Amino acid sequence: MSCEVLVLYFAKSAELADVRSEHISVAQQITSKQLWEEIVSRHPRLAAIRDHVVLAVCQEYVIIGDQLLFLQPGDEVAIIPPISGG
């Protein structure tokens, strides 16, 4: 079963995706890696930051890997690249 989630792109991820937010349809039960791959399939340039990005699902940080997510329609997925400071 699929559901529509809101994907928010921040900083470098917004630059690479050339969008700040969008709705996408994904499986309700999906691993964080599958979710990331679904997003990258829409915006291939995001693959460049794969090892430096964190996902936040409903404001909870999620490591990209085998963690199973149970998404609901309208859930928010944020793509958070590294924050540079100095």
C-alpha cells in the first residue's frame, strides 16, 4: 500500500534537487534506504551527498539503512545535509 509524504529539502539538498519541497508517493512500509533511493531516483544529483546526509521522518532522525519505516499519508520527510560551520 502506498501513501503520499511531503519531502523537504534543506541547504545543499535543495540546491541539488532544485526544489525545496514536494509530495511523493511511496510504500507505507519501506526501509530508510529504499526511501532514500526513491528520492534519489527523482533527483539523481542527490547521490553525491549520500554519505553525508541524514533523514528526518516526522522530526525524528533516521540513519539511511535497513530500518523499517511505517509511513502515514502526510508524513514529513526532511533531507538534511551536513551543516558547515567555522
